[in-house]
Amino acid sequence: MMEHSFIFVSIITTQLLLFADILAQPLPPNIGINYGRLGNNLPAPRDVINLYNRCGVGSIRIYDPNPEVLEALRDSNLRVSVGTRNEDLPSLASSQAAADAWVNTNVAPYRNNVKFNWITTGNEVIPGPYATNVAPAMINIQNALRSIGLTGTKVTTVTSFGVIANSFPPSAGTFTSETTEVMTNVASVLKQTGAPIMLNVYPYFAYASNPAKISLKYVHFNEITPVVDGQFQYFNLFDSMVDAYNVALEKIGAGSVPIVVSETGWPTAGDSPFTSIDNAQVYNINLANHVKRNGTPRKPNQIMDTFIFALFNENKKPEGIEQNWGLYYPNMSRIYGYLDC
């Protein structure tokens, strides 16, 4: 028994040393972190942006155009994704003047020293009452950006994996009947502008709902025996989910539209037996090492920008796992060693 315990401890020690080696490396440039602000105890935006810079994070996603955050982003060199508020979509879709006003208020004053890479018109509004507003809002915001000379900023929207009806095997990927028409319209705009679609991908939820049939190794990028889908081999659930979405895009004639993973991560605590600091650390570290050099089996050369959710635990979210996705506590101490800063 003592010999077995020694071997077990040695394995754990080796894994921790490997984590330390990984953390000593710079964060991959295609990895960003979501800056959610649903908390009443979060640090000041300028302190948060300083943390991003100190940690060498390349990209930040914010959910609305908060002026204090935008001011803090000046001269930060971060690539920025900023979202419209969902409730603003009807006016942005129906009025070019409203879209012009949004851009002139939230983008134009910062254009010279904030890198706006993406504007997202809505967050997970497909399906829903705002869904049909997404495509026309994208067009109007794009027109408004062009009017101030920002032709390189991509306008898109953020979708949940809930728009997918079938996801296994990935070759069966299809959009739900409720979302197919809207997604076709959105994808048509994206094909014209060359912008990506943004997708929130959470293997955690798939695993937590069916742990008897999905192995933790497959979810944590540690599987050595692939799941075979025709000519493609899948060694992790993340790639499988993304490729199901790629296939769904192909089936509506939009296979050329690239994907940005706008959210992925793992909760460290909450009302689930699968939430833990260890599981979160393994998932996020292995994810970063995977996406920095690999596309998916169907698009192996398409390295995706990927955003980890999220920077902080947020105490204004529903109790349970929703409050526990952060890499940091609100006092800016690390929950676990994902970032070496």
C-alpha cells in the first residue's frame, strides 16, 4: 500500500511540475478572457485592465460598452470584443441612425487608442424575441463603423450551443428548426463581410449531464483512444462540439464562416460533484495548449480565437455554479494557477 501511495504522489507531483512549466510560458496570443461584471465587489476597471496587461492576455471580451471600462482600455493594446445590450437590438436593427449613434457614442471616442476587433450584436439571443433583429443590426453597425473609417472591425453575434439540434456524431450537426432561418440570414451577412460567428462552447455541461457515457479524459483533452466519425478522429469533446457547429454551418451554405469561441471554461465550485479547482485548472490549461496549435479535425489549419470564461467569480449571478467560473477572486487573488501573474 505504501509503495502504491508513493507512486500516486509521484504522478501528482509530476503533473503539478508540468503545470508549473506551462504556466511559466506566455499565454497563447489567440487566448482571451471574458470580463464579466455581474458582481458588487469587483475591482475598479483600471485595476482589471492592468491585471490583463500584467498577465500578458491578448484579448478581452466585455458584454456592454461601459464607459469606465472603455476608458481603462485606452492604450492597453488589448484586442477588444464589445457587445451591444440585447435590449438595444430592435432599435439598432430598425434604424441606421440608432446604429450610427451607438457607434458614435461607444466606439468613435476611443477609436484611436482602443483596438476594437469585434462588435457583437447580442449575446445568446438566438432563439428568442430578439433573434430576427440580429442580422439587420449587424448590417447597420457595420455601416456605422465604415462611416468612421473602422473597416477592420468585425461585426458578429454570440450564439449558444443551444442552436444545435444534433451534435453527435459531429457529421450529424444541424441547427434547430427554430433557428435555421435566422442563422442562415446571419451567416449570409458574415459571408459578405468576412466576419466570424461567435460560439459559446461548454463541454462541462455536456459531461455533467451525462458522466456515465462521456469520460472525463475526453472532456479534459487527455483521451488517447479517438471517437471516429467517418474520416475524422476526435480526442476531445471540445473539438467534437465545434465541428458539429461547423457541419451545421455547411448545411446552410456557410461552411466558409470561421468560428471564434467566445466562452468556454469550467466552474470551480457549486451544486455539482464535477466542479472543482483541479478540474477547472486541468480543463483550461489543456484547452489553451490545444487551441494554440490546433484547429478541429474538420478545419485543422483554422486556429480559433478562444475566450476563457471568466476572469472573476461574480456574486450577482444565480447561486451555485454560475457564481464560480472565475480565474480570480474579486480581491484579485488567484483561485488557481492558470495565469502566472
